[in-house]
Amino acid sequence: MVTRFNSDPIRYLNGTTISPVHHKSLCHSNPQNDMSQPHTSRSHYYPCFFYLLCFLSFLSGVKSDELQIILKLKSALQDSNSNVFSSWEPTGYSICHFTGIICNSDNLVTEIELSNQNLTGTVPLDSICQLQSLEKLSLGFNLLHGPITQGLNKCVKLHYLDLANNFFTGPVPDISSVTELQYLHLNNSGFSGIFPWDSLRNMKGLIRLSLGDNPFSPSSIPSNVVQLTKLDWLYLSNCGIQGKIPAGIGTLTGLINLELSDNNMTGEIPEDIGNLVNLWQLELYNNSFTGKLPASFRNLTKLEMFDASMNYLEGDISELRFSTNLVSLQLYDNNLSGQVPSELGEFKKLVNLSLYSNRLTGPLPQKLGSWAKFNFIDVSDNFLTGPIPPDMCKQGTMKKLLLLNNRFTGEIPANYANCSTLLRFRVPENLLSGTVPTGIWGLPNVKIIDISSNNIQGPITSDIKNAKSLGQLFVGDNRLSGEVPAEISGATLLVSIHLNDNQFSGYIPSGIGELKQLNSLHLQNNKFSGSIPDMLSTGVSLTDINMANNSLSGQIPSSLGSLPTLNALNLSNNQLSGEIPETFSSLRLSLLDLSHNRLTGPVPQFLFFLAYNGSFAANEGLCSSMTSSLFPRCPSASGIFGEFRTLIICFTVGSTLLLFNLVFLFYLKKREKDKRGSLKDESCDGKSYQVLSFTEDEILDSVKQENLIGKGGSGNVYKAVLPNGKELAVKHIWNANSSRRKSWSSTAPMLGKREGKSKEFDSEVQTLSSIRNVNVVKLYCSITSEDSSLLVYEFLPNGSLWDWLHSCRKTELDWEMRHEIAVGGAKGLEYLHHGCERPVIHRDVKSSNILLDEFLKPRIADFGLAKIVQANGGRDSTHAIAGTHGYIAPESEYTYKVNEKSDVYGFGVVLMELVTGKRPIEPEYGENKDIVNWVCSKMKSTESISSVVDSKISEAFKEDAVNVLKIAILCTAALPALRPTMKTVVHMLEEAAPYKLVAIVIAKDGAEKLSLEL
């Protein structure tokens, strides 16, 4: 504050005050007295000189105080990793030369500008607000924390306050005395509680108000906000706003930006919003707005950014034809109908258009996107017709073309073959015809090409080798023909190849096995011939292979049994011959179908249970070494002489082998003792996370073939029985780069090479070891060395939920037991997602990863291990664990970034297993269908719903089971945003407990709007 001599009192440091009147009496003498005392004419200047000295002393004192305040701010933030305070020294330059400090002409601090300086600490506002001339305080984009104190109310001269993008806690204090504020930025800073809306009542000059992205308590927008008529910026997104857009919003005619998205707002968009003729951006998405776009929208001619997606809007969008300056228009996931206005084709600035999941009809304007540097279009899931606009990549900038599930006709425009910027080209489930333009197959940056379910013909051309970024190739259900080019192996990032239901012929290119990241290979329902390439076994990431209904011949390569992550294998309806490979014993398949071939020889005992599912049907040459009604008994050698001769040979060979084995066993015992001693003494690094009752040596001694109880993509599992009788499970993590996955002797430790210890492994195991929850398997310790990584868990004697549901033991699981397992499993995942310091994403939720203790209480197992294996597996293991076929969320087809909602999907499939008793993949579901598709197809009537419930469940509990099935359907929603959190799932399952006759309805909470009503 600048001191004014003609009005303000002057306060000395000792508290004495000289008023302006007093000032005048000291400095102006009576002229008559001057004349009567000529010899004292200079004495009357002394009081003025004295006053000047006092004032200078006052200014010096103020500046000294301000220096101390600034140095106190530096001290409070001294732990910051920033150089901004290097000039803040008490000696040398004035504080006005400190970085970020601005002063007025009297050298008093008016501005503190320290935004985006990596500052950390708590802000001493009680001290800062003693700066009497402070008009601007800018601390945004830092790491500041702690509460905002009531001292902020003393900054009465502030015009500009920016505390946004920090990590504060607690509520925003009352700031009603800061009436001169023009700019208030508090967004995204962790504030909570009720915002003090009344504080804004007297801020008549407020120009910008930014409160969004804070977890404030729910409240509506009060009427005093629409009285701030100078506002040009109102940002209230994601901050607990509910209720309707307030009446009188149209009075804020100066607004250029209005953002209300990600709240719980309801009602219609008011008509007077059309008075905001200066609006540049309007964001209303993810609320519950209803009704039509008001006719007054035609007044918003300056509007460039409009997003009202994820609401319940209806009617047409014709009023937008006047908003000719639109740059981005997003209205997806509403109930909009009618045609896309033809005027949109003339919009010169439009670069983003997203209208998917509505009920729009008619054609798209043919000039759409041809004027500006168009970025993306997504109009999927509508009823649009006509040809695809040809010039949306005319400026060479388009990245995404998404026209899924409409009724577009004609050919794919040739212009897109030159669109080198395209990342996603998706036009499936339309009525397109003709051939794919030359060049599209080889687009250099495209990550996904999806033309499935059309009437497209012609070949895949050799230029696909240029598609170095291509991850997903979906061309199924068309009329494509010719041979698949060998050059497809040049698209080295391919994860999914779906060529099913076409007319492809010739050999399957052996180079497909060179695609190290290939996860899913669908070639079914074509005319492929020749043998299955042996090189497929080098595709170490393959989880799903389907070659059914072709003309393949020759033997099944035994090398397929070495694929570490294979979950599903369908080779049915071909002309394959020979025996079923014994190597399949190492696979853990959820689906195997070898039916309708020409296979011969015995059905391996380890696969025999699959025979009851029809996996080996229509193979006349198959037999069984056991008595079975499905297959004839395998023949033995003919005649008594043959049997006697066989007996003699077997006895001789057996005796020789026994003698040899005894000698060799003695040698191995001695060698093992030496080796194990070396391992124990030198190379092992053990970390315990619980109080242990066993030693490292006891664990190492258990890792041998005779203790093997399970195999998986990430390693083997062994059972360790300690001298005190305690049982443990020991998991040996394989290294994806190691070539030493082979059979070992029954006594040698099975420890494969690992390329050094991984910090990521240690860090991740440390995280998992901190988990303490009754529904999560307990991790006792890890043992790592140059040769191995072992994880020691508690042992669960009753195996997995999969074993109980899909074997004869299913009859032992009544509905009450199934419901308890469902609730326990949900609570385990809820803990992983919400109870840990940082969320743990399971990545492979399935019934075989839910283990049961002696009381059939569930435990989540193998949580987070996908990330551990990835950390140890090197760069080629990025996609080694992609979940299990039948449990994988649909978004995994398009992105590798899984989150908690992917786990929710997998758990939804588990719930369907519990209710139906069926596996995730069954032949009865149909081609390319899983249990989710099957259950949803049955939800059309009460009668068909009841037929889905497992017949082993008592009739008295059928209704309870159906309630859980409805929860499962919510969990398996196609869009991740529509799936509930695991907290919500636990709540719903508890409400659906047997004998609870309650309606299960979930009101909207945050972004979720869920209902269990049919």
C-alpha cells in the first residue's frame, strides 16, 4: 500500500501516530510570528526535517519486515528441488531483485510469481498476507501440501490468487474479505469439504473462477455465481456439483469458457444458454443431462469446442449447423437421433468429430474433414448409411478413422492408402464391398486395421511388410482370398491376427512363428492346406490358436506343447493325422478341440477328461488305454507268444535301466550335494516378509520334480513339506530369455538361469509382500540368486475354484458356498485395488487363480505377478502375460494399458462360472463366442435367464443366483467406464446374499450409473 501524505495517518514504529492535521501544524508557521522573531527564521524547518527522517525510518522498517516475510517463505519451502531461491539472500540486492518477486515504485512487494518451480512444503499464508501491498500470489503447478489457513483472509488487496495443481488437504477457508479478487485458481489441488460459496458474494470484479478437479462435498451451483457478471472463465468440472444448471446462466454474457463436466448434474440444458454468445468452449460431458439441444444453440456462432458426451440427450443435432467455427464436436454415448447436418461438411475448422453410440441415421457429409487438418472421426455404433467421406485425410494429418457397426456401403476410398499418419483404421460391421486399396495394408504408423464383417474381397498384399507399427489385424468374416503373403512376418509388432471366415488358401506362412509378440492367431473357416508350421512354436507369446475348418493335413507338431502361455487350441475339422503329442502334458488349456480329424493312437491320460466335452470326437483311429465308452481299447500285441516275448523284453530292459539308474542316482546325489552346498553358501539372497518357521535350505530342497504340483506360463509350482509338517507352495519364476526349460532329474533342483537380479523384481515383490488380507494368498518370502527367483506362499489344500466348478466335485458346492466364495474373492480384489498404498492390478483374474483353504474360503493367488515376470523377462516379454482366453477384457484387443476395470471384467466371468457352472469357453456358445456372449443372449426373458443357472443349484436359490448373474453382466460391460469398481461389486454381492429379498439398484455415484433391473 503506497502511503499518501495528504490523507493517511502516518504510524511510526513505536506506535505514535501523526495525523494529517498534526502534520500541517508542524510544518507551517504563523507568518505573524515569523515577522516578530526575525532572528529565529530557520528554526521552523526543524519539525519538517524531523518528520522526513521519521518517514524514511518507517519505510526502512517496512522493507525490513517484508524481507523477513520473504525469507520465512524461503525457509518454509527450503526442501524444494529448485534453483528459484538462489537469488534470495538477505545481503546484496533488494528483495525486488529476488527471482519471482515484483515490487511497486516504493519498492514494496506486489507480486509473488513462483508457479511451476517444483516447490514443496507448506505455505506460510499467515506470514505472506502481512505484505500489505500484495496483489498477486501465484503458486500453481508445484508440490505444495498441507492445509490452507485462515490467514489467507488477510490478503485483502489480492487481485490474483493461483494455488492450482498442488497437493493441499482440507477445506478452502472463508475468503470473503478478499473482495478485490479478479482471478481465483484453486483447481486440481486436493481441496475437500464444502466450498465457501458465500465468499464469492462480494467479489463483483471476479473474471476467472477455476475450482474443478477437487473432491468437494456435493453441492449445487448457487445463485450468487450467476451474479458475477464479469466472469469470462468458469471451470467447475469434477468437483461434486449436482442439480441443474442454475437459472440465469444467460446473464454471464462475457463467458468464453464454461466447463461443468464429470459431475452429477441433471435436468435439461437451459434455453438461455444461447445468450452466451461469446462462448468458445462448452464442456458438459459425463453428467445426466436430458432433453434436446435448445434452439438457442444457433446463437453460439463463436463456439469452437463442444462436448456433451455421456449424458441422456435426445433429439437431433440440427441446431449445431450454425456453429460454423466448431473445431471439436463430441456428443458420443447419448440417445441422439436424426441425421448429421450436411452443413458440417462445410465447417472449415472442424478437426475432431465423435458421435459414437447414438441412433443417428442417414449419410455423412461427403466433404467432411476436407478443409482443416482433420485429426479423428468416431461415429461407431449408429445407423449411418451411404459411402465413407473420401477426403478426411486430404491435409495429411488424420490419425483415427473409426466407423464401426453402421451400415456404410460402397468401397473404401482409395485416398486413405496415402494417409501415412493413420494410427487406427476401423470400419468393421458395415456393408462395405470391393477391395482394400493398395497401400492401406502397409501404412507405416497404423496400429490396428479392422475391416471385419463386411463384403470385402481380394488379397492381403505383400506391402504389409511395411506396417512396422501394426499390432492388430482384424479382417475376419469377409470374402478375402488368395494366399497370405510371407511378408506378413515383416509386421513385427503384430499381437493379433484374425483372418477367420474368408476364402484364404495355400500354406500357412511359417514366418508367423517369427512374430515374437503374437498373442492371438485366428485362421478358422478358410481353405488353408498343407501342414501346421513347426515354427509356430517359436511364437512364445501365443495364447490362442484357432485353425478349425480348413484342409490342413499332416501331424500336429509336438513343438506346440512348448508354447508357454497357450490357453486355447482349436484344430477341429481338418485332415490332421498321427497321434496326439505327449508334449501337450505341459500345457494348461482352457480349450482344446481336435475333433473331426484323422488322428490315431491312444488319447493321453492327462487329456482324457476333455474327451467328455467332445474335444476328440470323430477321430476313428483314437483309442484308450483305459476302459471307456467313448473309445475302443487300444490293441495289445497278438498271441501268447507275443505277450511272453514282450514280457521278457520289458523285464530285460527294465532290469538294465534299474541298474543304470541306481548307479546314476548315486552319482547325482553326490553331485547334487556339492552343487546345492555351493548354491546355499554363495549365491542365494533371501528376503523374508513374515515371521518364518523354516529355513532357506528347506525351501531349496523342495524344488524338485517329484514335488511338482502345477505349471504355468510364468513358472512351476512345487509343494514343500517342512519337518514340522507345515506345507508351503514354492513358485519358481522362469526367465523368458532362458533356453533351459527342459526336463530335469527327479533330485536336481530345477533352477533355470536368470540374467542377474532385477530391481523391478525386488520392488514388486516388496509391494506384494506388504499385502495382509484374509482373502489374498500370503507371501512369506522370496529367494533370488544368479540362477533363480523363488516365491514362497502359503499352501491351500483344496486347490482352485476351477477344479471344484469343472469337475465332479461341483455337486459339493451349494449356492451358499458359491456366494461366500464370490464375496470373498471380491473382497480380495477390492483390497488389491483400494486397500493398498498403491493399487495392485491382478492382470489375470480367473477361477484357477482363486484358491480355497481347508474351509473353502477363497484366496486371490498370483496377484501382480504378471508385472514381476515382465520386469525379469526383458523387452520381448512385454506381452508374455496377457490374461487367459475367456477372461480377457475386450479393451485388451486395442490397448496394452490394463487397469482395475480389466480385473473387474475377469471377475465378472468368474461370477458367471459360479452361477452357470460352465467354462468360459464351450463349443455350445458358438464360433468366436464366450460365456459373456452366451449369457447376454439368454437375458431376453425370465424363462431363458433361469435356464442359464446351474442345475446343481437348488430351486430355492435360483432367484439369488440370477441376481448375482446380473452383477456379472455389469462387470463384463464392453466399455470399462460402465463397469463398477470392486467396492461396488462387494456391496452388490453382500446385498444379493441368500434369503435377502431386496431390490438391488445402484444409484449414480461418480461416473458410474448402474442398475440391476432387467
